[in-house]
Amino acid sequence: MGGDAAPNMVVDGAALARERHPNIQFLLFGDETEIAPLLARHRALRDVVEVRHTDIQVKSTDRPSIALRQGRQSSMRLAINAVVDGEAGGVVSAGNTGALMAMSKFALKTMNGIDRPAICSCLPTLRGESVMLDLGANVECDQDNLVQFAIMGAAFARTILGLPRPTVGLLNVGEEEMKGNEAVKGAAAVLNQADLPLRFHGFIEGTDIAKGTTDVIVTDGFTGNVALKTMEGTANLFSQFLRTAFRQSTLSRLGYLLAKPSMKALRDRIDPRHHNGGVLLGLNGVSVKSHGGMDDVGFATAIGLAVDMVADDLVGRITADMAHFTDSDKKPDETQDRAVAR
Amino acid sequence: MGGDAAPNMVVDGAALARERHPNIQFLLFGDETEIAPLLARHRALRDVVEVRHTDIQVKSTDRPSIALRQGRQSSMRLAINAVVDGEAGGVVSAGNTGALMAMSKFALKTMNGIDRPAICSCLPTLRGESVMLDLGANVECDQDNLVQFAIMGAAFARTILGLPRPTVGLLNVGEEEMKGNEAVKGAAAVLNQADLPLRFHGFIEGTDIAKGTTDVIVTDGFTGNVALKTMEGTANLFSQFLRTAFRQSTLSRLGYLLAKPSMKALRDRIDPRHHNGGVLLGLNGVSVKSHGGMDDVGFATAIGLAVDMVADDLVGRITADMAHFTDSDKKPDETQDRAVAR
């Protein structure tokens, strides 16, 4: 029931996702009287969807703490519970972000070895796609948080981008070793030494995000959130300027008409619907947040993320990587000692 | 002598700036044998330029601390000294950023009432131009730093953007009061109450930077540096995608030819040369850093910033605003108390 165009885009998105992943089945939580007529339009969904009715919805304006306490019978919470109970492999919602995070964390619990879950997403880059975390779950992060984000982000990139050994960069104000705050310097020292299924690139700068210098971009939730939204704002600015430029003269209008198919291809490359889905990494289960303004195409992308995470047992991968990291971490190692000492 | 195309672009940039500001005079510090033939090409500079020869240059790879200790006779340091001695109104350099900051801070000294200087620049936005600080001088900032940045940034916007009462926004991960870390929450509480020549807008998000929601964008140097470089990277990504799109087919190539003048206008709007110049605010003097990759047009923009700051006595403005703020700050005020308590 969450999102600007729900439940339509959820049902249509499910139909689209089903075309791409022919084995998935859906539990839809929400108002059956609204959902049933929508489902009737999709013959392919008939035998693979079960609707679980509830009148209660988390509103986009609800505070997470209120949603957590008063929303036990809400469609969002019941969907998360289905993951806890093993009925569903993962949950996808376009509803209230804070509520989804709070409820997912409460019901699914944080994984062993992970201090704090992080929000992770895919971004379009010059090289293709990169993944970035944390995008806003934690406004302050220490060195351990950043190291755990690197491990989780690399596991996510292996699953979603299909890279056996993704490169990981730590976002900083410069590439030199002496740059940055204690958290990034400490995390870099640990990642430089750790035996993990990733290649640690070192520090990267803001320009490296869109360049796609690394497959994984690790940062604290404050910086990550600002950087992601700055990208979004800059892309909008550019689109707006481009529109104005094309409207400037009769010739440029004509030029636009000729270049129209290519401009559509450009729009497709940066279309946020193809990169939709914020994943809450670090929980004992798959929970994906779709942007609230998405249509069915965007929602299907978010469902696809959840499907891939389940199919590839991402939670198991992270658990194994963390266990391996914690084990090797226990060996006495002077570099390790130096990194932890602030 | 600093910058990729120095000293050519410095001399050519000075000539360009002189056309725009017919009263300025220049002291050029550097290798006279290189500078003299360049000057000979600019008749207009003949009587308004004095060359101060030195063989010594700060290299772009020098550590700031080394430059500070060993570069006392360098062209950069001698130029800064000219400001200290009152011979020059301000210094403009395209050289080593860290060295310019360290030397400027050492020689010009931080202003009374300012704990830490900040780097401030103009950015293109949908509404025109905004100013943003700190762009990297301070990787960690507390609430007092952010409040001082707001005061300095507003004074800068009054001078450079000509706005009598600029709007100021604090960069955060959300607009709601409860969002963010202690530093931004504390700074917001102070700025909401303070009697200052600015309109405090409250929290803004990454998307608001390019939108131009506020005239002044205040943030810590870590976030600001990442956000600025993220904008730069995203603009590059977009330009690259646009180029690829125009080259995609014969029709789109033809479309480009027709739209070429409008595309040039678009490039002009986001041309970094028109927004060049990072200003070190909070010192007892004017010190402007030009991007090292700039040509004469960009260097002239940076000179223009210095000229405006001197003509408008920006240092005096900030001193007066800080004195006023500190005075009103001393009055007992329960809101103030609440803001300072963490």
C-alpha cells in the first residue's frame, strides 16, 4: 500500500517482475478490495499471488517509532513478518522509509558481527553500475562500521553486479593516506590488511562516484545521503538546462527532433527506475525499499533486487564473510593494532 | 607560478581581469625571465604590473608543512606577505591548495571570533548561483564552526551575489528538525535564534544544492568536499553520455549541428571557469585559490572574486557580523542554552 501510485504500481510491477523471473510468487499485503480488481487485469499473476488482507497502513508521515508501536497489523509489518516466518524470501515496499527500516530491524534483527545495518543502492556510472552504502541509515559511523559496510557492499556487488572480486573504495576528501577523519583512516588501515573477497582500492573522491572508479563506494550515512541526493540534483539541473537549450531556437528544436531517439537512449541510461531499490544490508533477511515515486517499471527493478539477493543467499554470504573476517581479525597482527588505536 | 598553464594563464588572466576592473594593479611573483616576455604581449598591463622576481616555487606535490617551513622565499609566500604588509589587497594563486591554505593561515592569521577558516566557492544552480562552504578545510566540524561558516558565507553572498539578506541552509540528511548529527542540530538551534544579516532557511538536502534552494549552503568540510566533487563528477558523466548520444546516429549528429549554438549556451552555463575561485574565509585578508587546471578566463574569474572582496571590505563585514553575533550571544537566552547543551 506504500508509494504514490500504490497499489496499482505494486501489482503491475509484480506482473513485470514475474515476466523477468518466472519462478517468483507473491504475497501481497493490503486492502483486498483495492487489490483484487487490479489483479484481475493480470492473468499471469492469477496462480502465483496470494492477497493477505489488512485495513491498516503505515502512513508516509508516521514517525518510525509510532509505526513500530502502533503498526503491528499494518500491511508493511505483516509483509516483514512473512520474511521472519520463512513464508517469504524477502520484502519489498515503497512505503515510509524510516518505518520500513525500524520494523525490518526490529523484526528481522541485525546479523551477528554487524553493529549497524546500512542502506545500499546501485548507481549509474561511466563504467556501468556501482553500489554505494551507507545512504542514510547511520549519520555517524566509526571505523568498524565502515569496515562492515565494505564487507556487506562487496557481497552485494558480487550478487547484484556478478563480480567475483569487486573493488571497494572509501569515500574521502583526497586520495592521499594522511587525508580524512579518524574513521576513514582507521577503516583503510584495516581493509588494506584484511583477507576478504574484495580488492580494496583505497580512498576515492566525490568525482570517482560517477566515474565508477570502484564497484563499491563505502561512506558514512551522512555523506552518502548527501552525495546521492547531490547526484540526483545535479542530474536534474543538467536535464533542465538541456531542455532549455533545445527550446532556445527553431533550429535547436529541429535538432532535438532529429536527435530524439538518441536523447531517449540517454534518458534510459540515467533513468532512476533502472536503478531503483535501497537495500537494508546487515539484517537476517532481505528487505528492499522502493522509491515512493516509482511506477511499475521501477518497482519491478526493486523486486528484481530482492529476487537476486534471495537466489544468491546474500545474507549467508555476508554471514560467511563476516565470520571469516572476525576469525582472521583475531590473529595477532601489528598493523591491525595500529589501525584500531586512535 | 602555480597551475598547469602558469605563468601564461596568470598573465593573460590578469589582462582579462584588468579589462573588467579597470582600476586594479598587479604584483606578479615568480620567475621574471618567464614572465617578462608574456607581459610584453599585453600593452594594457605595462603600467599596472610590477614583477617581483623569485626562483623558488612551491611544487604541487609539496606537503603543506614542508612548504610552510622551506618556502619562505617562494612566489606563493611572497605574494601572501604582500597582503600582510598592505602592499596588495588580496592574493590569487592557482598553486598547491594545501600550501596556500597553510601559508595564508600562518601569515594572515585567523580572524577574532573565528575558530577555523573555511573554503567557500560559487556554484551554478537552477536559480543562478549559490555559495557553499566548507569545501574541505576542516574534515570535522562542531556546531560553533557551522554557525561561523553561516555568518561568513552570508557575508560572502552579500558581497559576491549582491544580496542584502541571503538565505542560508544547513546541509543535512533530511529537512525535519530531529534529523542529523549533533553539530547540525545544535547549529540550527543557534541560527534559528540569532540576530544576523541573513535568513536562516533551516535544513536542506543534497538535491537542494543544484536547485539553488538557498543562497548559502553550509556544511562541514568533509561533506562539502564530497558534495562538490560529486556534482563535478555527475556533470562530467552527463556530458559524456550526451556526447555519446549525439554520436549515436547520422540523424543525431545532424541534430547536434543544428542545436550547436544552444549546446554552447548550455556548456557556458555550467562552465567551471565562470565559477572558479575557492576563497579562504575567516582570515585577516583576502586569499583566493584558483583551480590548477584553469585557463586565463578561469583565472580572471578568481581575480574578480578577490577584487570584489577587497572593494566591499568583506573581511570588515565578517568582523562586524561576528562582533554583533558574539555580543547578542552573551545575553542570557534559554534557547541558546539548550542549543549548546549536547
